[in-house]
Amino acid sequence: MCEMTERLTHSSHHECLTCGHEWPIEEQADEIVTERVVKDAYGNILADGDIVAMIKDLKLRGSSDVLKVGTKSKPIRLVDGDHEIDCKMDGMSIALKACFVKKVML
């Protein structure tokens, strides 16, 4: 692909003024900012400050501790990455995947 800055824009494509190379117009996906939606195991939308409970036993890596079914968290914080939830359970700060929790309705 040509990296020259001088180009012509047609209705369906761009054209380089220097070499004549043509390429299709791509939609600007980075300009559209969409808010990330995190859902629990049952499809409920999670937000910062929600309280969640475990839906299955999870063994914690690097220790012999297990988070049991029904263990409730303190208010959660949503973060970017593979483990979307940052919270405290049983006095430990942990990161969880949303597919292992359910939202607790108060």
C-alpha cells in the first residue's frame, strides 16, 4: 500500500496522486467509541458497585483456597482485560471472569 500523503478521494476508493495506487475506503472504526458491556453468567448487565455471588466452586491459583458456591463479594469494580471483575471475597482481593458469577439482587 502506498504511504504518500497526497491522495484523491473518490466515492468508493482512494487514489495516490504520486503512483496511482487505488484502495477501498474503509470506515473509521476507531472514531466510534462503544462502551463495553459486561454480563454475568445469566446475562444480567454488571456495573461498578454491584455485588456478585459465585455460581461454582473455584480453586484459586497459587494457593489451596477455594471460593465456594454462593460466596458474595464486596462491591465490584469493572476493569479491562480477560478478568473483567476486580473485587474482594473472603478478605482477599481477586480478579474474576464474569462467567463464574451472578449478580445479587438486593
